[in-house]
Amino acid sequence: MKQKIIETKISIYNFDELSTEYQILINKSKEQVLKAYAPYSLFHVGAAIELDNGEIFCGSNQENSAYPSGLCAERVAMFYANAQFPEIAVRTIAISAYTNGNFLAEPITPCGACRQVLLETEMRFEKNITVLLYGTEKVYLIENIKQLLPLCFEKSSLNN
Ligand code: THU
């Protein structure tokens, strides 16, 4: 029997330690939670994406009375960005969440379906996407999406 251990590197920052570029992107994701449509979960999520050309696209979660028809903030933002600039790679994504009158103290972590979609964009442009996960107590920085989705299913898996 053999074992394989898979590790994810998470750099943990105080907000004030981050670069101005990252602080701006996080603040945009925080502003975006105000635009969420989340009457069912009351869990408001904002995502801000910076492209390689400096453009920033934001999204918030959009819920629906038929629950599965709604969409997470990350996918709203990523599909929006990719639809506007299909040739431009994504540099960074920042994610924040707000519920019960507060931003989460611990960093928000994206759901599995969003990780899969973010991975597709990372692979599509063959460029790492930096992930900033905001919490009031700390911010997680992860260097690429692949680390968020080990043992992933991706394009090359189809040719195995
Ligand atoms: N949600 C997001 O938008 N992003 C996440 O990373 C986690 C969950 C949304 C989906 C749903 O509208 C609400 O948060 C509760 O799950």
C-alpha cells in the first residue's frame, strides 16, 4: 500500500499587510455583497475579478425560488468577465461574504462547483489565478485554483 499526501499552501495575512492592489480588489468584493440577491439563505457573497488588462469585474450571488437555478457570486463574476474579455487571462479573484449583519470572521471558501469553474478559466489561459479569501480576522492567499481542487477533473482527463 502506498499513500499520497496532497498539500495546499495558504498564506495568511492581516488585511493591512496586503498590497494596495489586493486591498482594492477585496474592497470591491465587499462592496459587491450589498448587491447580492439572497432572500432565501440571507448569505451575501461578493466576488471581484481582475483581468490581466487591469479590468475588474464583480458579481454577487443570485438566488431563485427554485433553489438550484441560482448562482454563486464567483461564477456570476467569472462568467461575466470571460464573456466580456474571452481573450484575456484572469489575474486575481477576491471573495467576501456577509451574513447576520457582519462580514465573516473566517475567510469564505468557494464551493466545489465554483472551484471547478474557476479551474477551467485557469487552465484555459494557462495562467495561475491568485485567490484572496476575505475574513475580518484574516485573509487567505492561495496561489492558484489547482490548489483548491486537488485530484481535479479537467480537459486532459478526457484524453486519458
Ligand atoms: N454562495 C456563493 O455565492 N459563493 C460561495 O462561495 C458559497 C455559497 C452562495 C450560494 C447561495 O446563494 C448562498 O451563498 C448560500 O449557500
